Amino acid sequence: MIIDFHTHVFPSCFRDDRSAFFSDEPAFKSLYLSPQAKLAGAKELIRNMDEEEIRKSVIFGFPWENPEHYRIHNDYIIESVHRYPDRLTGFCCFSPMSAGGSREAERCLQSGLSGVGELAVYGTGLSYEIINSLKEVMGLCSQFDVPFLLHTNEPIGHNYAGKTPMTLPQIYDFIKTYPSNRIVLAHWGGGVFFYSLMKKEVKEVFKNVWFDTAASPYLYTPDIYRIAGETIGFEKVLFGSDYPLLKPQRYFKEMEAAGVSPGSMEQMKGSNAAKLLSPNS
């Protein structure tokens, strides 16, 4: 069973008139100013899943700053999961800097969503203040026994829309602050997985951390799948397409090109995600 752990879907109010939200949502404007930056709905995702033979997808929205915007979007995620309960698993999303984030997380988790994410701070790094402001949200994730998905990116290299000034020490501090939470780092964790090769501390700190592959074909050579799997363990890698950014088959072809074994590919493409989403099954 193939599970796509990283997909974005938007309700029609955002898809049909995106520019209406640019003025008070700078991060949204940065990522979706170009008409070529596609916004898709749940029905379109389901059609794509059927074409690509994806059994289930984890869906979420955008880390809106305006509470009205993230409530509308999270309601759409809840409705989509209820409409396609066997195909979609939903996470709730909001700006990590929102004062109402913990209330929204509780509302969404009580409504049946299965995690929190993809939370992101696009304008700044992951500061000490932001890390600690998520204490209540992380507590709710523990209470409801659900994972937390964090946007990360590599701290060097070319710039692109959505790349933040996040540092590897900030990512590491976040993980250390919430050691009992199950944390998924999007986009390979910005490469922080490399440090699991250190002899002391890091491997233990990473025991509840997973890494998704979202946008990998845009960021790394295919070797990343094999190297990351051999470094952190293939059981820690989650296939995520970043739909509608890229089609799943592009990832699968790169996994094969990297020489990943069929068994390890099966882990990355679905069994790891299934265990993470249902740890007690």
C-alpha cells in the first residue's frame, strides 16, 4: 500500500481568488504569487491518487496567520477526510506564531484529524521563542497521540520561494525540546539527518523523528534516498510528494535509480507511514 505523507489541498475560496489573500498573508503570497504555482482541491487529489496508484494521502493546508483563514482551511480538511475516510488522513495547520494555534489544534483533533502540520515559519528562523510557544500544541499532540510535521529546509544553497533562514541548530533544539513527541521533518529535515552518524547524543535525540521526501527531486540528486536510508535507517523515511508540486512516479523512479532495494522502497512508500499513523495497530 502506497501512502503519500505530504500533500496540500485548498478549498475553492483560496483556489479561485488567491490574490485576494496576498495583502495580509505574505508567506502565502511568496509561495503562490505565480499562477504556475498550482492549487488543488481534494477531488483533484483523489483523481491523481487513482492515476498514480496511491492508496492513501495525508492532507493539510497552509500555515495561515489570519485565524479566519486557517479555520476555513482546516474545516475543509475535516470535510475532505469525512468525504473520503478510506483515502485521506488529515492534519491541521496554522501559523506557529498564532496565539490561537493551540485552541485550533484541539478543535481539529477533537474533530477527528490525525496530526498537526505542516507548520512553517517562512519569514524568520525557528527561534527559541517560537519553539517554546508551541508547548501547548506539542502537549496536545502527545495527548491525542498524533505526529507533528514541521517544515524544514537546507540552510545553504540556492534560494527559492518558501526557503527560510532556518538553521540546523534550531531544528535540533526543536527536537530536543519535545523528545517524547513523534516529529516528522519535511524535506529531509534540511539534511540534519547526517548528524545521526555522530557517536554521542544525536541518534538518541532522533529516536522519535522521521524525515519525509517532499520536493526531493527539486533539491537533491537521487542518491539522497539511499544515503539517507543508510544513515538514519530506511524505517525513518516517509514518501511525500508535496502534491500538487510533483507526481509520485518521479520519486519512485529516483528511488530505483539510487539502487534502493524493493524492501526498503516498500518501507518508504507506505509501511513506515502506516506504522506512524497507527502506532498501536
